[in-house]
Amino acid sequence: MNRRLATAAASLLLLAATVATAAPASATPVSAGELAVAAQDFGAVSVRGTGDTVLNSAFNDFAGDPVRISLDARAATNTDPRSTSGHFHVRHVHNDGRLVADFEGDITCLGVGGRQAIATGVITKGDAPWFPGLELVGQKVSLSVEDNGRRGDRLGWVWGVFGQPVSDCQGTVPFIRTTGGDLTVRG
């Protein structure tokens, strides 16, 4: 537990003790675990790094394609999405070397829970030569991360560009293991 989180937890315990002595006997006591969970909402959160993966057979014609996702998202607290800032970059190359898509944008919302994070954003610049006429700019994306240290993180994504609905801080489970890079979730 970092120092700021420990200080917040100690303050909450002190507050709970103070309230408990003033509360009526019928009040439900608050456990230390509940206070620790509440304390997590007070500190800064972030997800940073790069994850490389190779698409598996579930991706049909794209099986074997390398994809790289870079993410630098941060928020002042886990409970105020308006404090979110950051950037993302996605590059997908076909296994024959041709570019499928390369796009980047700004993070608009970040939610962190333990080792997992969901960051949503809007594409500000991009190219998708594999899909002629597909407009990327202005479309929403959702990126999900599970931080497993150097043992191989997991990634997930939803692309609004293909008509899938993406709402702020909404995403999918991280469904594919990384083959390189390292993504770090803090909060």
C-alpha cells in the first residue's frame, strides 16, 4: 500500500472510530476491509506502458497479425472521470507486413480496480488502409488491461469504428495475453 493510500485508510479508521463512539448502538459497524476499499477511491490512478500481442485464430483472417497498444492514462482520483487525461496508440500490421490500421487519440475516462483498468478515448488521428473509406477520427475506443507484472499482461478492446457502442469507462474483459512489453496499472 502506498503512503497516500495508507494515510487515507488511517484517516478513515480514525473517522470510523469517532463515528462509532457517537453512533447509536443499533448502527452497523464498518469493517477495516470496507474502509480500505473506500480509501482506494481517493488516490491517483493510472495505466501506462506498451503491450504487444499476436492475434489468435478467433480473429479469422487476421490470425497471426502483430498488434501493439501503447497507453498512458491517468486520473486524479478513481471516482472523478473528469480528471482523466492521457493518450493511446494502436498499430495493427498484417502478418505479410501490410498495414491494417494505425491510430491514436486522447483518453477521456479511466477506471481502475486492483490490477485491472479500463480506459476509453476518442481517435484524433489515424489510417486504416485495410478498410478503405472507414472514418477513424472522432470514433470512440475502449482499452482494457490486466497487469500481471512481467508474466504477461492481458489486453481487451472494443472499437466504436465498427459500430460497436462504446461509452465512457465501459469495456470488455482483457481477453488476449501480451507477448511483449509491459503495462502497469496503479491505483
